[in-house]
Amino acid sequence: MDTDKDTDTGTNTDTGTGASAGTDADAALRRRWAATAAAAGADRDPAPYADRLLAAWAEPQRRYHTTAHLADVLARVDVLAAHAADPAAVELAAWFHDAVYRPDRSENEERSAALAERALPELGIGPDRTAEVARLVRLTVTHDPAPADTNGEALCDADLAVLAGHPDDPGAYAAYAAAVRAEYAFVPDEAFRTGRAAVLRQLLGLPRLFRTPYGTAHWEAPARRNLAAELAALT
């Protein structure tokens, strides 16, 4: 897997929330990747792919889309795994969904999906599952899965769960919003406020933020409160 085709791979020494190489969190992610790859049918050593993926997730331009975000999405996938038709595909999609990320570009999801389409066959993962992983990664552009798309619902809900904050951490949503602002530090304040407010209004205008029964029951109401409070602060 050649991530240099898609992104500038570097060492992240200070991402605010990311896990650096050699930490317990990093080691846990490596173990998880190995288990996920095996469950998905990989027949080659997955370790080099973990090295490259984690290097990509730890690039210095990231402040929110870090290894901490990856770990959080994977934890949410665990909660929602029983909902998905193919939990292994959902897990792989979580690993790749922001593997290519530059905040000043709009094609991150497409390039992340293309990366999965190259890497997974190299690992020995079959074409049907590879295609499903790529489809799921592309779905994170809109977070709008079709009815009965249980894999899409699980991935999108896991990715958006950050909007609900954390019941044990009243500052979790504020930390998320601050990390997003830091990622877009190159955007002037007024332009950022305008753009961010438009995103928040679009989210609040959706009939449902979450599609899984668990997400609807546990994340919908707090997410809407958080979004409305951020919008009020911006405007």
C-alpha cells in the first residue's frame, strides 16, 4: 500500500488528541488492525499496512481526524456491530474513511476509498468485500445511507457519534469543536463561522442524524442539543 500516492505521510508529534507511535493506544490499534484484517479474510502479513495507515492518521495537519478519532469510531462500531450485515467491512471502512485527509481539499473520501481499493486486494481480501469497503468510505461524504443499508447506517452513525459528546465528559463536544477549528486554522474567523454555521444548519435540518436504533435512542437528542448550542454561539 503506497500512501504517498494520496497523502503526505509524516510523523505527528503534536496533534492534540492523536496517539503517537509506540504508545499503548497505538499498540492497541495495531492489534485491532491485525484482528480486523484476519476476520475480513486477509492472507498476508497486515503489519506493514498498520504502519502506513497509522502514519497517515498521525499526519501533522490533523487536529480532529487523528488516531484518537479512529479509535473512537472503532469503539462506536463495536457498539453497533450487531446492526451491520458485514461488521468486518464496516470496521475496515472505519480504518480507511479518513486515511487520506487534507482539510483544504474536497476529494478526501474518494482518495481514501481508492486507497482501500488498492490495499485490500494486496492483503488478499476478496473483491466483493473490497468493493463494499470502498462504497462505505464514499458514503461518508453525505452520511446518508439508503434504507436497509445496515452497513452504511452503522458506519455513518459511528462517525457522527462525536456530535453527541460523551455522557461522562461535559467538555467532549467543546473539545471536538475546538479541534475542528484548529484543523481549519488557515481559514479566517469570519469565513469559518459562516461555513461552520451552514454545516450545523444542514445537520439540524436533517429529519434524522442517526439511523441505527441505538444511535437514535442514545445519540440523537444530545447531538441536536450540542449542534444547536454551537450554532447559537457562532451566530
